[in-house]
Amino acid sequence: MTVRTRFAPSPTGHLHVGGARSALFCWAFAKRHGGRFLLRIEDTDQKRSSAEAGLGFLADLEWLGIDWDEGPEHDGHGGGDSGPYFQSKRLPIYEEYFQKLIESGAAYPAFETTEELAEARREARARKEAYRYDRASLSLSPETVKQYLEEGRPHVLRFKVPDDRELVVHDLVLGDVRLAPGELEDFVIRKADGFPTYHFAVVVDDALMEVSHVIRGQEHLANTPKHVLLQEALGFPHPAYAHVSLIFNPDGSKMSKRDKDKLLRAQVKERGIESPPGGIDEATWTTWLGDKTVQLSADQAMVLASELHVDLPEIDVADFQQAGYLPDVLVNYLALLGWSPSDGQEQFDQDFLVSQFDLDRIVKSPAKFDRDKLLAFNLDALQDMSEDDFVERFRGFCEVHHPEVLAHFTDENFRRFAVANKERSKTLLDPIRTGGFFLADDESITWEAIKPVRKALCNGEPCGYDRLEAILPTLREAEDWTVAGLESLIESWAEAHAEGNLGKVAQPIRVAVSGGPVSPPIYDTLVILGKDASIRRMERCLSHREALCPTA
RNA sequence: GACCCCAUCGUCUAGUCAGGUCCAGGACGUCAGGUUUUCAUCCUGAAAACAGGGGUUCGAAUCCCCUUGGGGUCGCCA
């Protein structure tokens, strides 16, 4: 049997890490078995599917290196003979199967309104009972039904669930899952607007697209008996099922896009901030603060986060991309969430994943997303790169996310900047985050009187300021402003004036030119900055001596 | 609330299906040392788990039951 798997997201913006992992497992499984991986867009909700919600996840999948053999056409991927791959374009197909079920008596029209059902559910809840549809419309006389239909009454189609037998789902990771007779209600398969519900569309499409293995999140487990029933009624074979557990935040809550807003809201309240930052208007701000279900746009959230100096939690694949993670590392880490290779290897590439992946090594229990471990993997991957590779990766990252960095440097200096930062970068964003002083104007550098700054500049006898003042003339006269030139210059100066203790000289210089205690190796830093800027910054720092080191 | 799923270090997991080689292994994190012109690395070492209770068995992390805890579903959302 040919293996065919599919990932079937609804078109709601970006790809979530949970979805990415499902897609990855489907992809790896198909590849492992020489099968095909398809992508299908589940856009049967007319209320939600909008053009601007978009197909952003196609780019996310592509970035991760998860390519699809069949599906929407995008950048050379997709196409295929089992299309269309958008469910909204398959309505006539579904209609054909609806008719089959109506004719066989397996489906029937139901005329209750949404409000009536909501009321019934409320009542059942008040009585502390589980609500199941009472089949009221099933007991309508044929004449009444006929009359209602002729009147054009709005109605849905419900599937008549056989209630005389136990339902079993054979799951490749969970084993057999059983459901007692009568637990399932007659669920809706066609909405009043004529669109199929998820349950119906998924069954028809999986069958028609000859999907052999359905690998998806465990939130679908409870739905699967419905699908099995539908397959039987329609005469379709059952695909093999594999339900993988969910991914959670470290605190055990479900990883959700709302987490970003949750964090921001908490920060805003904690600090008692009342007015919105630029980019967010007053009205948006007020409703957002007052309503927990309202989300800021990605841009607005970023503005606010940078205003508050907090890091937003990464939730979507795009967040990790922007935060400077490597796609191969994310894929590696995601694969490890719920799966592990038999030899225990933890860091691997996609070829290895494909060669090793199988469903029988998937774990049943849910996993918490550990950003520290991801970060450690990203660091390892970055450090393992050659300088050239790193420079190119970093350049690519800047092109997309930080063109201002590229614009600031000459090619030669960009390379120097990248290489100098490589060894302490955990992400591609780190050089930019910790190297802001490189990009800043000489006149805008400030020195905060924090402990490490004061230590470098004010403490000791002679103190850093004394040494800075002493070495400045030497630096002014330096002709060979290169790493080698500065190295011999500063080291011999340290030899002569600081008992050979390089730190006593380097750290004051570092603080002076960067404004803080952290920078790449000092010679690299000075060369990237250039002589003029370095000298100017040291002079300015010197002029702030009184403010930083008040003489008591 | 009903139904379903799950349960090994703080976290991800190996080991569970085929009970003994497991006083439980690895990784991330943590802690303690060391290297380093800062930070980050890097090196060495340490602490750290079979949720609880009953069985079955010569023997249980592994099999069974109960309890507890966590999660999912219960939509004309997917």
C-alpha cells in the first residue's frame, strides 16, 4: 500500500508549533515510506475563512523545509491529481455523498435553529446532564418533512448514529479506543449554508485523496468515532490513525496565540501603564485592556513589547523565525517533542529524521515546550557552522527582518560584525540585540550607572577612567587600526602600565565605546566601530566622569 | 458534569508491548569548581524521577485494579 499522509489546516494565519509538529510527522512518515505528503485547506467555515487570514502557513512550512507533494500550488510545491485541495471548491463532490446518505437513510434533515439547540444545551447543563440531540426532527412525519423542505425552511443534515454497538478506533499510538453505544449524538454533517462540516469533509476528502495514514493532534481523538462511522456508511476504507499528544507551555497551559496578549496585559497592569504607545490608538487600547479575548495585531503586540522591554513568547513558527532560530533546529526540536530515535541521538538533521521516523516510537503523553532546550540546540547549530555559513545565514536573516543592519555596514564590516558576534550568539537575532551600540550614533551612547559599568570605570586605584585617560593619547596616535595592530598596541601598553593585566584596560574601553559591559572581543569591537567613532565615544565617556563616579 | 486519553529527574525523554542485565540512562535546565580581556561559550563534577495504594509473580518502572493528578472532547469551528 502506498503511504499517503496529509496536513489539513484551516486558513487562519500563521502556523502554530503544534500544527508544525503534526505536519512534520506526516511529512517524515510519508518520506520514510516512500509515500506522498499532501496539503489540504479546510476552509469550510464561511464566517471565518477570509482572504486576508491568508495562507501564511504555506511560507512557514516552506521555511521549515516541509514540502508537500500535492496540494495548493505555491512556489513550485503542490499541484496533483486529487484536487481541488481547497474544500470550499469541492462542494459538488460533497453533495454527491450527501445524497448517498440521504437515500440510504443514514442522514436526515433537522430543522432546529441554533438558538433552540443552544437553549436545550443550557437546560441540560443546568440539570447536570450530558446533552445529546434528541432526534426530534427524525420523528417528524414524512409529510411534514416534505412540507418543510418545500417551504425552504433552513435545515442541517444530521447523520443517524447507530446506537446499538460499541465503536472502536484502532490508533497506532494509543491502541484501541472504545466508545460505548449511545455516547454519540446524531451529529451535523451539512450546515444550513450547504457547506459540509469538518467531520464530513475530512472523511470524504481523505477517502478520495486516498489518504492512508491520518496523523493529527489528540484533540481530534474524540471525533474519530464519527469519522469511522461515516466511512462505513459511505463505503470507504478506514485510514490508519495516529493521534499525537498536545504541546503545552512550561506552566502546563495550552500553548496559545493568546499567550502574547496575556503577558502584555499582565505587564501593563503590573506597571500601571495607562496610555497606549504610538501605533496603537486609544479605542483599540481600551477594548484590548478590557476584553481578554481581544488580540492585538502582530505589529501592535511587537510595538508594545518593545515599549515594555519584554520578550513576547514565541508561539507561531513565524515567531521563531523572527527570533532568529534556524529552521532545521526548530524541526529537530519539534521532532523530539513526543518522538525519539531508537539510538537516542538528540541532534540530527532532516535526512536522519526521515531515515528513522516511525509511529511506534511516538509517546502518548503530552509535552511541554522547553525554550531553553531549543535555545541550546540553536546555539550548538550556530557554533558548528563555518564562519562563511554563519555570515550568509545572518545576512539572509537581516535581509528579511533587519535590513537596517545591512544598510548600516559596508560588506566588509558586516562580515566582521557577524563573525565577531558568532561565538556568543544563541540566535541570529543576538548580534543585533546585544550589538545595538554598533548601530547607534556616537553622540547617543549613554552610560548607565549600573554595577558592572561603575566597576569598570570607577573602582580601583587607578580606576578605569584613569587608565582610559592615560591610554587615549596612544590610541589617538595609532596608525594601524586593525585587530593585530590594536592588539600589539594595547597589550604592550597594558604590559607597561597595568602589570600586563589586559582586563584592566580592555574593560574600561569596552564600556566607553559600547555604553555597557558586554561586547565582542575588544579589538574586533574597535575595528568594527572604526578609529574615529571609538575615540569619540571614549572622549564622550570621559566627559561623563563626574556623573558616573561622583567623588564623595 | 459526561465520555475519552495520559502519568519515569524541574523539563524533554530511554527503558514499558516480549517482567530480572535499572539502588533507572541521556539531553536541557540547576548547583559547585575550572578556562576566558566582558558577556556568551567551553571543560570537570554534583544534586535530581519510576504519583499513591492494592494485587499477580521467586522477582514489577515494566502486567492488572483502584485512587489522585493532568489533558482533550462534548459547536450548523476545524
